[in-house]
Amino acid sequence: MGVWPHQVGVIPRQADCFQHRGAAEELREALADGGAAAPSQVLVGTGGVGKTQLAAHHARQYWAESAVDLVVWVTATTREAIIGTYAQAAVEILDADPTRPEQAAQTFLAWLEPKQFGDEGSRSPRWLVVLDDLADPADLRGLWPPTSPSGNTLITTRRRDASLTGPGRRLIQVGLFTPRESTAYLTTTLVAHGRHEPAEQLAALAGDLGHLPLALSQAAAYLIDARLDCATYRTRLADRTLAAVLPDSSGLPDDQATTVAAAWSLSIERADTMRPAGLARLMLQLAALLDPNGIPHAVLTSSPVLTHLAEHPAQTPDADRTQVTAEEVEDVLGTLRRLSLIDHAPDIPHQAVHVHQLIQRAVRDRMPADQRDRLARTAADALLAAWPAGYRDTVLTQALRANTDALTRHAGDSLYKEGIHDVLFRTGASLGTTGRAGAAMNHFAQVTEQALVRLGRGHPDTLVAYNHLGVWMGYAGHEATAVSLFTLLWADMSDVLGPAHATTLMALNNLVHWLGQVGHVASASTAAVKLLSLQSQTLGGEHPATLVTRNNLAALLGYSGDAAEAAKLFKQLIPVRERVLGVDHPHTLATRHNLAHWQGVAGDAARATATLAALLPLRERVLGPDHPDTLLTRADMAIWQGRAGDESGAATAFVKLLPDLERVLGPEHPRTRAVRDRLARGR
């Protein structure tokens, strides 16, 4: 029999600059009473979060405090390895036969079973069995250490299978370092090598690495060995593959055996063999191009994704299939979650899937260029398919824009190879129509710049991008610049596409609008009459673009001094737009607003107030109460209410409106300042 205390297996040495973390405290508290409530603790987390280090710290602490008589450390990557270490323990403490490892392992497990002792004061040896890096819960079938008041079991694993939880077993999620822990680790590590870096650079580097402990330690080692300052290293990190900016296997710190780039490869391979076979890697490749902070469920279950998974199966024996269903996608996401390759929260559909940014990078680094092109366009098609049809700025549309931004960063020229992908136009329009004109302008400035380089100035899609840029440039407050842009663009489109092409007419329509906005009413009116004639001939009198021109002509008539006639034309236009576009279309609602404006300018403030009062609930329902157009309706209604003689009611409306304007548009927005000034004058 063994002599206590005794250790079987080698506990990994403590990492240099080991960080005491919340998970370590949670584990210590769980075992404070000897683990009576849950004698088996399961540390779960993705590769590289430091599960092994936490388990080793705990085992070493137990040993130092004489809280345990026997520690058995098992590297549990295979069933054979588990049996081998159990057998070694049986040989060392029970004199078991080393030539019969299966029998020796069972002898050891039987010895761990709690026993009654007749002699008062005698007790079973206190034991701790650590099963580190359990690769497959099935490997523990028949090999779980027993529940005993004398012992505890500690498991580290990337798996989240239900079989690892249950009575007597407690799951402890091991996450990333906090920003404070990350910065403290980098600071301590570098100082130990005589290096001092600005705190803001270290914090930024920690963010670049996603606060992953394994990545932080390997990045610090590379930075020290290469004698780079933090800023230079961050530049390399942004421009190169992970393998190029982290140590190779010969330079890993803390006795690590795996590089960051390879940390998840075995998990991905295993996931690809699990049902439904051959889909996990493909799904992870798509997710690697999207937003790590949350991918909408509707994107990953969209028709383009299902088609892609069916047409490009991984090379696995049972992966041949002609169709992939949304239910199979759910199973794939469940598999990736079980292996801690993703976090899956189906109850938060707009951010259902989270993937650590370094897992994404490791996957992207292995993508051939042609494969990345195909995946990028599939991801773009999926984002477009998931985009809602309404006009509100919902959490889903915000998530879709964030995912489009991420895709744009990773796709290179993939979204321009067959012309500009529609998702880029949809994203910019989504920004602009929800009141973010400046953001929409910046978005289309980037799209236009890329289109010029990749497609050329004469490409039709480049011209369309310029058109969008001009629109949002004007709405962002650069009206004169918008006029100059549309003047040149109209000429270019006339040469490239022809003067009667629908896109050319669209540019001329925008030129008319912004000429009117800067006060060039006569020029705008002349151009509008010419435009209306062309549109009526080529598009028809009730085409949506023709109706936009009719809207602009009515406004120009008002600008020229005939407010009553402008109001009459807008009133005539409303039923036409309702019939062609629908009662709830934003253009229809804008025409109602224009009618109210010119009614008021024509001297009928009461009618203008009534028109806006009828419009307000429509805009609240269609666009939402915080949409800038809804807030504009409230502001104008208060203005005409005051001019109609109800100064008190107008003041009350402005008081209620001001905090909403400050919250949505910001305290320095011109509309916010105007309302604040009006209230100040009233007081």
C-alpha cells in the first residue's frame, strides 16, 4: 500500500506571471467544504483560456495546504491515456499487476470507493483526481471516479456535453482574461524581461488578441524575442497571419505544447466528424468572416447558407448530401458549441453566435483565395437574405450592419469581383434612412473608393455608388458639394449609360433636388421639367422615380413663392403614391409631411398642425418613435401649433421633444440646438 502523501502523474508547472482569476476563486469556493455539494468540478472553456493552469494551481494549492493525501494528474486526451494513468496509480499504491492495465485501472477505481472503518479515528486517504483536457466524454465511460466524502474530481475540457453535468457535478465556465487581467499580465511579463511599454498600447494589444491567455503569453514571448516595441508588433499583428507573428513550437513559453494558430485544429477536425458530418468546418469558415460579437441566427440558417453547405460538403465519408436543412444547421451550431468553438445563444436571435476573434483568424489564415471569394459572397448573400423588409432601425438591422462591416474588412475585393455586392448598398441605405446621414456618406465614400480601384470610374456600379454618396453627402449638410458631384455625375452617366437610362435620370433627379436646397430654384425647375418629360416617356407617369420628380417640382414651386399651389400639388400626389408605393411607404409619408409644410407656409397653420397630427402615429408605427423623421414631425407640429395660436401647447411639446432629440441626434445636432434655442427664447 502507498505511503501518504503521494502523487501520480506530473502537474504542469505554474506559468510565469500566473494571474489569479475569478474562476480560480470560484473553484476554491466550490471545494471549500470538501466538495460535499458537488465533488466533481468541470472546468469548461475554449482552447487557450487557461483551464489547465487553473487546475494545476488548484492541485498545487491543495498539496501545499496538506488538504489531500493523493493527487492523480491524468492527461485525458484519450481513453487509453486515462486507463494508463489509473493503472499507474494502482501499481504505485496498490501493487497492482502493471501488465494488465484495464484490470489495474478498475482496481484503482474500486479503491477510491468510500469505505467504513471499524477503528475510531481511522479514515480513507483524501484524494484529488484531475482529468486534464478531456477530449471526449465517452472516453470516461466506466472510468468516472466515484462520489466519495474523501475525494474530489476535477476535469478540464472544451466539451459542453450534457453527460458532463448532473448530480454531484458542477460546471465552471472558464472565460477570457478581463481587460484588467490582460494588461496586468502583459505588464508583469514584460517588466520581468526589463521591458516597459505604454499602458495604452498594452491595453490595445490585449484587445487585439481578444484577451485570450494563451495568445497573450505567446505574443509577449514573440515581442520579447523579436525585440519589437508594442506599437510595431500591433502593426505586424494586423497585417500578417497568426503563425507569422507568434512563436513557432520551439519558442513557446511556459512549457506550452501548442501554438495559438493550431490550438483549435483538433477540435475543428473532431467537430467535422460529428453529426451532421462534414458541415462544422464549413459553418465555422462562414462565421470566421462575420462579426465575432454576434451573428444573427437568420443569417446562418438562410437559403444561401443552406445551398452553400449542400454544394460544398467537406471530404468526410458520410458527408454526401443534396440538401441541408435549417434543423441540420442547428445541430452543427450545437456541435460547435459542445466543442467550445463558438458560443450559441438561440434565445438572442440577432446575436445568436459568437466566435472568438482569434479562432476566426486561425480559420481565415487557412483559406485559399478562391475559397475566400466564394465564402465571402455566400456570407454577403446570407446577410442580404436576412435583412428585414421594414423601415425601423431594429437590433437585427444594427447587427446586420455590424456583420457587413466585419465581412467588408475580411473579404478583400471579393465583394467587388462581380460588381458591387448589393449588401453594400443595403447597408449604406440602412444607415441613411435611419437618420445616420454622416455614417451613410462615409460608408459610400469607402465603397466608391474601392469601386474606383477595382472596377474603374466608368463601371455602372461605380456610378451608382457615386449617386448614393452624393445623396447622403447632401443630407449630411454638404449641399453645395452634392450639387457639384451630381453635376459631374450626370454628365458621366449620360456618356456611359445614355441620357435616358434610368440611372442617369436618377442622378438628374438628385441634382434637381439639391439645386433647390441650395436656392438655385430657377435652374432646378428647368432641369426638373426636362427630367419629368424624359421619365414620362421612358418610365411612365406613375413610376416611383417619376413621382419623386413630381414631388421635387411641387417643392420648387413653393420655393419660388407659390406655397398654395405647392400644397395643392402635394395633396394631389398623396393618393398616387399611396396607390403605387403603399400607404406606409416612407416616400408617401414624406409627401404628407411636405403637404403640411406648404399648408403652413401658405398661411393655414391650423391645417398644417392637423395634417402633421394625422401623420405622427403613422410615422411612429412604420419608422419607430425615435426615427429622425418621426422627431421632425413632432418638431414641425409644435412649430405650426404655436403659429396657430397655441403657444402654451407648443412650448409643452418642445419640452417633451428636447430630451428625445438630445438622446437620438445628440445635443449639438442643428435640430436639437434649434429646439433648445426656441425654448430659451420662450422663457
